[in-house]
Amino acid sequence: MPSIALDNRSPQSWRDWWSLQTRRQFLGRTAQGLGGIALASLLQESGLASSRPATDDPSGQGVLGGGHFPARAKRVIWLFMAGAPSQIDTFDYKPEMDKWFDQDLPESVRQGQRLTTMTASQPRFPIAPSMFKFQQFGQSGRWASELFPHVGSMSDDLAFVHSMWTEAINHDPAITYIQTGSQIPGKPTVGAWLSYGLGSMNRSLPDFVVLNCAPRGQALYSRLWGSGFLPSKHAGVAFGSQGDPVLYLSNPNGVDRDTRRLMLDRVQAMNQRIHEELGDPETQTRIAQFEMAFRMQASVPELVDIADEPEHVVSQYGKEARTPGTFGYNCLLARRMMERGVRFVQIFHRDWDHHGGLPDKIRSQAGEADQPAWALVQDLKRRGLLDDTLVVWGGEFGRTIYSQGTLQRNMYGRDHHPKCFTMWLAGGGLQSGISYGKTDAFSYNIVENPVHIRDLHATILHQLGIDHARFTVKHRGLDERLTGVQTANVVRDLLRS
């Protein structure tokens, strides 16, 4: 590869420099699979740490080192129900609604709130009480519907937040918002922020892993696990359910491990020379990505091979837990990742967008999600991992008490509702067996302790030892942070004393 001399700044050399830099930046920001991963500790081992940009930490422990204060949690698993489960049919019990069946939602409750185009033109807003039975569970007496008997049975291990809210009313901006703290695409995701701030606990696995369940429902985009303006090595690594878990993990035919090592050494030398001449920090990222890929060729196959898991453990995650791509398999894999020091695991379970045919559809979705989520929390608890692993469950917003379309028994649906929804959390130094926040009798407005998604982000960061207000990155002249410039508060009533 020819060297580009910058000492003699001729017009041609500058054009070459800008061209090369632009290509490298483009590839760095759009790379998928292994292009989104790296560990800073690899640079330390390679003797390259001294050339790292000032915005990244050379120790491999993240720019915050040990954080701002002692952490209660080390790891996070986010079980994201993409499409938005109905809080009314799952965990926000509203028995008073039975007597309101097919009556219009009062204007005094709706209060002129924004509606989607899917129901704004409806002549009526007929109330559709949940058709599912609820019962109280455990010593805490938490309510859960018959859709979630397993999750309900572990209510004493959970903290339910019934007063979540957001401003976004449509799926893509709402999912983008809860994943990145902004409705505008392009910002770093929660996992990327944690990778950047806290670094790695295992030099052979990514800090941030994404597990997508069966591809149905609305599309999910890689920017939902992207690094935004942070170095690209902090982006999430999406594991696949077919073939190699990570793209191009296996060596090509005829290439053995020694040959791969020799090739990487030569490529590393060339990239290091380019970095010395151009100073582009993404060149160092590429070097680290190649090194991580080489290590993952040994670590990832062992990680995803669940043959060594006892049958009684696998069966707890459900009958499909040995099938890659299912929610049960991904929950089991998440537990294995927690054991091996992965910092952040995001599991996307899709197709919760029930505008019609809700009774049958939500029953099917809950049937897939209930037992594995229970098994994950119980498995972590049994292995002593739950205390410092934070588990988060929920979608991007809630659902309306009124029906979208017909009120026929198996045909009705519910529209989007951003002003209140339910999430539950477990472990990570949080209280258990509690409910926080309260909605009105219609599950339409919050009447106690509202929790914005910014507050959720602030609380997650706090449990990992990070003060959200002090965790900023200078970008385009702004001090960017996950919780943005608006007010965000740690929900201290959720924290264990």
C-alpha cells in the first residue's frame, strides 16, 4: 500500500488524504457484523494505546474508569417487546372498566390528547375492558393477567413501573427514543453509552450484543444498536440465528488459524502506518476490530454451543429453547453472556403491535415471552448473578383502553398510547416485590409518580455507577448525553437501600 506523504501538502496529496479519510469514516460508520466491535484492551496489548484519540480510554475500562461512584450493577439485559404490549391486558389491572364496556371514553379523560391517524377519524372511542383474568401473586400481591402466569409467579422478585410515559406516538421514533434518548436517528444507544463509559469485562467477547428473535412484525434497523457519534467499536454486535452467529466468523476454505494470524499481522502493520500518517482514530478501531474478530473465532462458538447445558435448565426456558432465534434460546444465551462478562445484551422480541385481533395475537406473543423471561430471572438468581445484573422488560409505549375498530370478541385491537405504560425490572440493586406509579381507572393518564423514559435511562446509568448529568461527550460543539438536555431524574424509590 503506497504511503501518502503529508509533509509536502500538494493539492493532489490533500485530495488523496480527504478521499481516503472519507472512505474510512464511511466504512467505519456503516460497517455491520464484526465491523461494529472492538476492545480497547487489545490496543494496549498491541502497544498502540498511545495513539488512541483523547475521547477514548486506552485502558480498556472505558472513559469513566470505575464510574462516578460504586455501582450496584455490572451488566444489563434488556428484553425489548417491540410493537408495544398492551398494559391493560398484562400488568395494569383495571377491573372498573367492566361496567364501561362499549361506552365512549369520556372527553374529561382523553383531554384532547394527540391520536394517531389510525383512530383520530373514528366516530366513537368505545371502551374495551381486558377480556383476560387477573390474579394477585406472591407476598407482594402484585396483579398479573393470565397471559403471564410465570412472570406473575415471580412478582416478589420484580419492580413494576406502571407510570412510564413518552412523547413519541409512532413506532419508529418511539423505539429510537427509548433506545437512544432521542427521536431523531443517529444518536448512540444505551448499550453503546455503557460500552464507551465502562468498557469491557471480557476481551474475547463484545461489550454489547444484540439478539433478534424471529423476523416478523415491523422492521428493526441496525441504528437501534448503533454507536452514533461514539467510536464505532461501541456499536452492538447482532448475533444471527442461522449459519455463523456473527457474519464471516469462520475462516474461508483453505485458510487455517495460523494463516489468518499472519494475514492480520500484515494488515495491522499497514493500518498502523496509515494511522501514523493520517491520524484517523477509526484506523485504530479497525485494527482492534480485526483482533477482536480473531479472538471471537474461538470464544463465540463456545458461547453459543448450549450442548453442555443440563436438560432441566434448558427446559425451564421453554420447549423451543434449543432452537436458535427463539426467545427462549436468546434468553438462555443472554444468561451465558452474563456469566462470561458481556456488559449489555439487548433481546428484541417483535410483533406486539396489535391494532386488530388482539386477543389471539397477544396470547400467542405472551406464550412465547412469559416462561423464558421467568426462567432468565430465576436462573440468574440461582447462580448469584441477579444482584449485579439489571433485567429490563417492556416496549416503546402503551395501548389505548378504547378499541380500534370493531368490538367483536376476537377482532378488536388497541391503538398507540404514549401517556402511560408498564415496564418491569429485576435485580441490579433495585427493590423487589413493589409497584411504582399509578394510572387512572382507564389506564389513560398517570395520577402518581410519572416516570419518563429519560428517568429510566438515568436510573439504569445510576445503577452502573454513572451520573447521567456528568456523562457527556463533546459533539459538534454540544455536550451530548444519553438523557439529553431536559430534566431527567433517578427514580430513587426503586433503589434498594
